[in-house]
Amino acid sequence: MVKDELNIIVCGVGGQGSVRLSHIIATAAVKAGLNARVGEKFGAAQRGGAVASHIRIGKDVHGPMVEEDGADLIIGLEPLETLRVATKYISPDGVIVMEKRNIPSADINFGFAKYPSMEEIVNGLKKLAKNVYVLNGTKLALDAGNIRTLNIVMLGAAAALEVFPFDNEILKETVREMVPPKTIDANMKAFELGYQHMKELLAK
């Protein structure tokens, strides 16, 4: 599935590590000799508000923002934010990797919007994208020893799809360099757990 140009969006709510994850992916691409551009959109509050990070990778990419209906991959750290982003950005041939645990964003908590059921979210995503994979990434992060490694669990899961135009060893090396030193072991375990879990899903 590797393409000459890859358009990715990482989305969730503030505090989940989506921005760090987007920079890990972009840095790995640069290490592999590719161009990478990153652009971010934040909701009203950095922690608890919606966050979407756009990553464009390729030899000739210029602008940082993914075009509408142009995302090849969405890594969703929160279900409703995944649906919101996918509705605008996912390509019909795109792939979505989503965490199932919900963390309502500020507009939900303030009563400005209603949270749909997981069934509604998944059914909506399946109408938009070619493939949708739903993980209990929070459990895997806890198994890795640190719930804050959810973003790296999801990275490992995405890596198992073989969508990135560079070797997974580059990705893991970049994770080691860009996470806090005390969390390296937990993050590397999180990557492997996410990777293996996705391989099991693909084998079914």
C-alpha cells in the first residue's frame, strides 16, 4: 500500500499525544530521505479540545495541510474526533486506525454537541473509508505499563499495515529519540503490542 506520497492525519483531544505522534512520523520520514510537512489544528482548549495534526510525506510535498478527501491514513486517538476528521478528509480508498475509548471534547462536555454511540461512529466511518480498524489501545497502553503510550500503541498498529514509505526500524529509532527518556521501555513495548495486535486483526 506504500505510495509515492502519503497524507496522514492524527486526531484526538488535547493531552493524548497526537502532536508528538505526528512529529515522530514526520521525523522518521526525514530520516528516510523524504520531505515531510506538518500542520496542526487545535480546538478551543489545548487540553480537552479537539486536535488534528496533518502530515504530508513524499519527495515533492509542499503545503502542510491535507486536502479534503485526500487522507490516505487517519490515526484516531478518540472516536468522535476520528469521525469528525474523516467526514471531511478521508479518501474513499483510505484507512482508519481508531482507539475505541472515548474522551468527550470540550463542546460535548459543555453540552454544545451530543456524543453518538460507538456503533454509529463505526458505521459512519465504514461508509467513508476502505478499511476501518478499531482497537482497545488504552488496554494495550496499560499492558505496556503507561497509559500515556496510547499514541505509540496506535503508531505500532498503523506500522503493521505497511503504509509508511520507510522501514519500521527507522520509526522505532525515532520513537526512542523523541519520547521522554524514562518512558522509552514502555513506549517500545507499546509499539510492539500495537503492531502485534494489528497483525492479529489482519489475520482474521
